[in-house]
Amino acid sequence: MTGSTAAARELKAGGSLKGRVRVPGDKSISHRALLFGAIAEGETTIEGLLPAEDPISTAACLRAMGADISPIAEGELIRVTGVGLDGLQEPDTVLDCGNSGTTMRLMLGLLAGRNGRHFVLTGDASLRRRPMQRVGQPLAMLGAEVRGRGDGNYAPLAVQGRRLRGAVVGTPVASAQVKSALLLAALTAEGSSTVIEPAHSRDHSERMLKAFGADLTVGGEMGRHITVQPGARLKGQHVVVPGDISSAAFWLVAGALIPGADLTVENVGLNPTRTGVLDVLEQMGAKIDVLNRRDVAGEPVGDLRVTCGPLQPFRFGEEIMPRLVDEVPILTVAACFCDGESHISGAAELRVKETDRLAVMARQLKAMGADIDEHPDGLVIRGGRSLRGTALDSETDHRVAMSLAVASLLASGDSTLAQSEAAAVSYPTFWDDLARLRS
Ligand code: S3P
């Protein structure tokens, strides 16, 4: 997102939240369904795809290289006509990844092996500041050629497609984006590749690539070793995208904190690599019931009912971080409203998200009167004092915008939120859902 001139949104304090809400499709799974559909043979149909700015960026890049993707709109079944594993064409202009780190990082892996073709990728001001060497460097072990500013670390990036070789590659960070880029590159390398992660990150790519027919095996301790044998052709599939637990998290925290709240979030993806937020909320004593547990197209799904009750402070660190990395901003809000000291550590990755989320959350919540110490890799939050409504700013970050919205409901006095439209990156109907659940 770039800076905006839209008027700040008014956020009224008080009131409660009641009812049922269906959060939009999972962002990570939506990107993958589009990408894998584009390089499969035949048609992929996608139900529940997130109709938001980030997946729209992925679709636009893929269209520019010859994949046919039907218009993305809420409630629409999306059709992707794949071009096959090596069918993506050289685009005649720059590929714009918008605000989306997942688009850019997965695209680097996808394009690195398109021998003889050249690609340039860029994005908005936030994305052009995010580190990309963490993908380019391990990809280079397969023979990839990625160049860019800061010794290949920052977009605009140029990819000169090359014939790749298989390799055993350890990733520098537990990042599903880095892992997925390598898996995509490995699909057309000469020889098998094994990707080894320092800790197990979200495994949507592994699940979905297997479903599309890739020859992929997961082994090693905690599934940290993933081996791809190239050569298997991907076949178009029907993908059902569950609701995004990272979007559900805003309602879970709001429902647990706001007096009288009773919310049911329907159809939430409960992949165990994503449910760290539920573990922390449970540790805090939140009342959350998982109803109607089921499996949908290879991903566990359930409905989550949350009611308000007293919460304890929490403490979590590096070991759980890959399972809740996107939920740290809203958990920081939760910590402000329970008595005692909460500790977040091992969270330095938050500093290279859409914004420096540790700094931005500390800055914005302190403006409301929160007592927060910022550390290089985390936050200490002394909760229990009341927060006051004030002039807030999402600083262009979707998860910050929605986290601050929840904080503003619990403040004494109304707030305003500048750049609230950032929410559309992952949850375009957030403000409508909020208005409906309050009435
Ligand atoms: C994502 C992985 C995570 C997450 C991001 C989406 C993905 O990033 O923060 O929102 O879809 O693979 P990292 O892989 O950098 O941890």
C-alpha cells in the first residue's frame, strides 16, 4: 500500500459484538491455488478464493505470462487455465506484486527455471523495502540468477531464467515463502532437491503440490525435510479455500475481550502449522470452542465460537513463532487488556513484514496509553491499564489496521484510524463485518 489521502475512519468505542461471521478465504492458500493452477495442465477451479488485493496481484502477474484466470470477485468460482510446468511466457512489461511478499517470493522460485526468459518484478514502497535475498540466495544453489538493488536483496528484481539443477538446500529462516519458492523451482530442476527448514513453517504448498500430482515427500524431524523429484506433471484440480485463521484472529481476540461478546467464526482453516494463536488464547484462558471439525480438500476446518471472559497474560517465543507470525499484532492488543506482564520474544521477523510490526504496534498502542517496551526481537506489554481513544494510523499495514480497530472498541473514548483501507490487502469486507457484528 502506498500512502493515502482518504479521510481517517471514525472508530467508536464501546458496544459489543454478537453473531456469526465468515472470514474470507485463506491468503496463503489462495496464492498457491492460483500459482499451481497456472502451471498445471488443464483447468483448476477455486472455490472461496480470497478476493483481495494480494491474490489479485498474483493473478495479474500470472495473466501477464499467459495464464488465463477468470475475474476475481467475491463469491465467484475462479477458473484458471494452466499453461503447464514450463509454459509461462516472457512478459513484455514489469510484473507488479503490489504489497504482496508472498507473490514476489513465490514468483522468484516459479520463474527462476524458465530457461531463456527474462522477468522483472517490483512492488509498492513497502514491498521494495522487504528482504528478498533470503529467496535469491538459496535459489542460487539450484543455479538461479536473481539480481536487484542491495546485492539482490531489494526489488525491482530481475530474474534471468536458467536451466536449474537439483540440490540439498537449507533455508536461512523458517519461512513458508522461502520454502515454497524453492519447491516451485525444484519442480523443473535436473535431479531431485531437498529443502531443509530450521523450523517447520506452514505446509500449504506441500499439501497442495501433492494434490496437484507433484512427486514430493515430507520427512525428517517435524516434517522439516521436503524432497521433490522433478518430472511429474501437475494436473488441474478443484481447490476449496478455507477461511483465513489470520483474519479470524481479530474476531477471536475481540470476542474474548469485549464484555458480552458472543461470536462464531465459520469455516476457519485449522491447519496445525497455523493454529498457534489458538494455543496462546487457550493459555490466556479464552473461551473458544471448535465446532463442526471437518476436512475440506486436504485442509482441516472448523467453526470457532468465542465468548468473553477474564484473560491471563501470556509468554511466547521463537518456538511457536512460525505458527502465529501474522497474529502477533492482534495478540499484542490482547495483552494490553489483561492484567499483568505479557512477553513476546523470538519475533524479529515481524520487523520485515509489510511494516516493522513490532515498532508500529508499540508506537500506535503507546499513543493510546499502553505500557509497552520494545526489544530487538519482541515486546513486553504491561496490561490492565485503560487505553484512551486517539488518532491512530495503520501506517499502511493491513494487520495493524484491523488490530487497532479491535483496540479502539475497548478504549475509553473514540478514535480515528488513518489509512484504514489497508485492510483490503487481506480482508476487504472487514469494516462491513465489524459494523454488522456491532449492530
Ligand atoms: C506466508 C508466509 C508467512 C506469512 C505471510 C504468508 C505464506 O511469511 O507471514 O503472511 O503464504 O507463505 P514468511 O514465510 O516470511 O514467514
